[in-house]
Amino acid sequence: MITKVTITSIGMPADILKAKDDFGDKLTRPAMLEAIELWHNKFLPGHFRPGASQKYNYSKRAISTMNRKEGIARTGRRDALLPLVHSGRMRREVSRVIRVSALKTGKRAHGVMSGPRQLSIRRPGYPDLQRELTAITREEAQQLAEFTAANIVERIKANQDHSTTTIRG
């Protein structure tokens, strides 16, 4: 004979699950926006550190460019030898602020940084600075994916409905 039955229901509130767009808008989209900000704060500075040329597979620079950078470094500006740094202007500008946005569905997000004009130069023999600046390694991609997934799970847990029903017989 059954004297007590307890039913526990854990799920998403109906207002979040009522439409696919709401799911993306309330859970996925904010998580992706935070992932872009994480990239900007944690991974972008690594593009200007020693060894970044090999890590992110930057294009080989012309000998004249390297000689010019070494000449600048001899005047006391040691940061001129860092990858993607000549005067330091690009590093300052792109590190300052990132404007993030995402589709309402949460399927895609992107960040926009302002930078100097040389970021948009497209000519033969000139490195693709946009590609180099936004390159990520597999490990970084994995970390961003794990961060986003954990963020979504955290948001789901924060929005769960918990209800317990006890039936006595």
C-alpha cells in the first residue's frame, strides 16, 4: 500500500520556453555577449605579447619592417619589438572598448573595436591585421565555448521552476 508519493518537477518557466526567440534572447544571447567581453579582456592582450607571432600564426614581416622596429627599440621603446606594435596606437585603441551585439535568437554575436586605419588596409604584401588581431587558438576557442556553456547552464538554473507535490493516500 502506497501512503505517500512526492513528485518534484524541475524545469524552465513557461515564459522563457514559450518561443525559441525568447530562449535565445534570455539565455544564449547574454552568455555570448559575455564571452566576447571575456575574449576582449583576457585573450586580446595576448596578441601583443612576445611569442604571439608564432602562437597566432602571424604573417612574416618584411626585413625592412623588422629593422625599423629594432631601430625604434634602440631609442628606448622596448615595446616596439612586440608583435602588432609599432607606435602602440593600435594596441591602445583596440584594447580600450569593444561594442558587443548579438542576434535576438542568440545564434551569433560579434564585437566591434575601433582602431587605426592600417587595420583596414588590403593590398598585396601587407599583413591582414584584422585576421591576426582576432585570431584564436584551439585552446582559447575551447575555453570560450566552455565559458559560454557554463554561463547558459547557470542562467537556466537561475530561471528554473521548482515545485514539489505531495500526495497522501
